[in-house]
Amino acid sequence: MPVLPDLAAKRGHEAEALLALVLAGGPARPLRDLLEHFGNARDALAAGLPAWRAAGLGPQQMQALAVAAPGRMEQVRRWLDHPRHHLLGWRDADYPPLLRSCPNPPVAVFVDGDPAQLWQPAIAIVGSRNPSAAGRDNAYEFASALSASGLCVGSGLAAGIDAAAHRAALDGGGSTFAVIGTGPDLAYPRRHAVLQEQIAAAGAVVSEYPPGTPARSGQFPARNRLLAALCLGTVVIEAAERSGALITARLAAEAGREVFAMPGSIRNPMARGCHRLIRDGATLVTQPVDILEGVANLAGELAGALQNRLLTPIPDAPGAPCPAPTLPDQDYQRLWNALGYDPTGMDSLIRCTGLTASRLSSMLLVMELEGKVSSAYGCYTRT
């Protein structure tokens, strides 16, 4: 087995080296430890067998790193050439903060769409693939309301409840992302190919699996941990006692997220999983406002992480000058500058900032949870 100690240099740059680590597959923990030790993927890849073995990589992982698979690498490279396609690695500043804190986070995620969606406060809506008409309507109604409030709607692009939640967010012009169990270039089920493209165009499709990875049964429970981690809370709407939705709810609780469940008829077998969750401590919800109240604290933590990443200062003292932001993303500073101590309506904010109503709603929610902004009767003021 030929070892290529200068493999990273030959592949040119950090993204190529990170891609080699991702394609090595296997347990993520040793790969993360390798990246943490060396600080970047190029040095980790160039370190060679002794360092890989010391980090705990298995024989198959080491062989994959030492002997490149040109065809596989080229397939993924072609996918990444598209301007809408991204690879976010463990050491990247844009790696989603909520995902970083979950049990067993991936070394990297592939994103088709806008990676910034993964920094927005989001709620996961999950449930049965074969819901009742009422269950599907409830998913659509809750997703519409949460989206209108400025929250992003996350789900898994499965049939039934997942698809209804995604469509509701899209129909209302809100934000949504899908965490899938295949490569980001494949739709599962196939009939959701159009829906997946719509989500990628308006939001984001996320996968820890490289392009070209087909559907395999074990990958779908694994993707549930990413969905649970990326969201402030998970809402279960109709689920049998043994279902993927309950796995997502359990993983959400383990990741320190809120779990909500909608009750149903005692005669509906699709409600038994929700009743079990409520019995075990999940929050019973009958209206979207129950969810907003439940995730306020965690949303504030996410807002702090986002503000630190953007480095867009928002002054605490009234009358303090607004320094210029140090990064190109000036949305928060523009919004702050448009706000005053007199109530300002949404129409005025849209005109002053040039931002969409959906984007402004999301930003205002974050700022309100931080205590920077107060709202009353549809108008907003600095606090």
C-alpha cells in the first residue's frame, strides 16, 4: 500500500484535503481528533500513517487516505464546482454551532443551497410517512405559523409530515432546510426530486454523505441526529410507537434540545408515539406559540453565536455610535440602523433595509430574544 506523505500538497488546497478525509468514511471521532491535533486538513492528511494510527483511524480509513480513489474524488469535485454547493468542515468557522455541540458530529457536511440557513433559529417538524389528513393539515398549519414568525422549518424530506412541513414554509416564502440520508445530489423518495430542488433553491439541503451515496437503511436514523441538533426543538406530529420520528425526538433530547408532541385521538395508532413522548416528559403543544415560548433560551444562545461569527457590533448603550461591520454581511447592522426608539413598522423596515419580510422577521426574532428589540402591535423599537 503506497503511502503518499505529500498527498495534501499534491491535491492543492485545504478543501481537497478535507474532501479526502470525508471520503475515507468510517467513524467520525478519529477524523475530528486528527483535525483538532493538526489544525487543518492539509497537515492532517500529510502527516501519514503514524499520525493516522495514533489518532485511532481504522485500517480501511488509513488505506482510503493513502490510496486515493480518483473517480470518487472527481465525482464529488464536479458537484462542488456548482456555486450553490458547499462543503463545511469541522474546522471551518461556518460549521453550524448547534451541530458542533451534538453527540458525534460529522467531520463535514455537504450543503446544496445557502449554508447561512443552518445558523438561523429553526424548529424540526417530523412525523408519520402515512399521516391522517388531519395530521398533514396540522403539520402544514404549524410550519406556516412558525415560518411566518421568522423561524426556519427543518425536516427530513420524507413523505407525509416532513413533506407537508417543507411545502408550508416554501408556500409562505419562509426558510426551510432538509437533512437527508443520501448524497445531496440524490432524492429519496425519488418523487421528491422537485421538492428537494425547491428547498435547495430557497433554503438548504444538508447531508453528511458525499454526492453519489445511495439510500441505505442505516443512514436515515443517523441523519436524524443532525436534524435534531440543527434545530432548537423538535415537534412530533403523528408517530407510531416505533418510528423514525421518535428516534429524532430522543436524539433531540440527548442533544439538549426541546421536544414537543401534539396529542391526538386515543383511537389513532399514529398518535400513540406522541402520547408516549408526552408521558415521558415532552411538552404538549396545541398551538405554535407553545413552541416559541419553549425555545426562547436556546434561541438566545444561537443568536450570540451568530453575532460573534458575523462580527457585526450592536451597541448596548443608547446613543452609542454604530461602528462599521468588519464582514461583508451587513444585514444586522442595516436593520439596527433602521430601528429607532419610536415604533417602526415592517413596511418601513423593508424600505429602509432592502431586505425581505421573511429575512427581517427572522432577524427581529433573534434580536428580540437577545433583548435588543421589543415589539408591539406589529412595530419594533430598540430597547
